[in-house]
Amino acid sequence: MSEGRGTTRPFEMVGAPYVNPDQLAVLLNSDGLPGVSFRACRFEPTFHKFQNEPCGGVQVHVRDRKTFQPFLTYLTLIQQTYDLYEPEFRVAPTAL
């Protein structure tokens, strides 16, 4: 998964070449996570994971900072993406 590094929205856009953005956004929005909604998006990182590869994913849109739970939100995003796209889903180790 790309966490949006190499774009103008790091950690706000999350995705990979194999992700159907509409499918993932609908699934995540149906979870009813507090203070956040998800917009389907496409992006192409200019560096880091999936450099110069078109990626489908979601843009994380914080609607209420007071109720937003970032850890729960990103944990849910990772789990739902894994459930939808395993075995393509993978967590790449950070390059040192």
C-alpha cells in the first residue's frame, strides 16, 4: 500500500495499483467511523512505493477533529483493504 508519499497529500491518500477506489470508499464509509469519511481517488506517486504507477485508493477526509480517531481509522483501512485485496495486499518494508 502507498500511504501517499510522493504526492501532495501524504498520509491523506492511501492506495495501490490493484485497489478499486469506489469499492474501498463505499466499504469504509459503511463502517461509520467517527469524524471521518472516505472519497474514492486515483493518484500517481512521483517517488517511494509505486513510483510512477497509477494507484486507486481513498482520500481520508477528517470532518470532525474532536471525534476523529486516527489509529482506529487507519487500522480499519488496513484491515478492510487486506480483506478485499489479499493476496495482492502487502506491507512493504521501509527502505533504509
